[in-house]
Amino acid sequence: MSLNDIYLISQIIAAVALVASLLFVGLQVRQTNRMMREAASRNHAEKFQSVSRAMFEVPIMAPLLAKGLEGMETLNPVERMQFVNLTSWVLRIFEELHRQFEAGLIDKPWWEANSRVWAR
């Protein structure tokens, strides 16, 4: 076996190792992306659940929301401030959900399901 043959064999081994390492990196990137999407979905589920929980745990929340949705003129100044803060809280969560959907971190079915719920 000549020196040239050894060189060619080493080049073939290097090329195979390069392809294998690229495949490994590709799999890692794919797994990381999936984990990020799952974490984003879980995060939003927890945030939406916190809004729902507040409706049951804080006695004034559900009546305040119902009254505010009838019209701002039905609210006194304190209720108006509470209603604006409540709706701002929900809208910030939804805004973050939309940004993450646009960035590809939220799947389309998750986005559409939440859009329908919050559009009502």
C-alpha cells in the first residue's frame, strides 16, 4: 500500500465522518426545535390556564369581565381600571402567542384553536 493509497483512504474516512457529524447536528437541531415548540405551547397553556383560574379564584373577575363585555359605560371608574388591566393581560398573552406562531414556535393547529377561543 502506497502513501497515496493511505492518503485516499484517509480522505474517504474524513468525508464519511463529516457526513455523519452533519447528520448528527441535523438531528440535534431538529430535536431542539421540537423541544422549543413544546415548551412554548406548554408555556401558553399555563398562561391561559392562569386566566381561567383567576376567573374562579377571584370572585369579582368573572362578573367584571361579563359586565365589561356588555360595554365600558356599564363600569364605574374602579371597575373600568380592573377591566382594562384584565383585558390587557389576556391580550398580552395572545400577542406573545401570535409572535411565537409567526416565529414558528407555535404550530398552526394550536394557533388556530386559541384564535377561535379568544376571538369570541
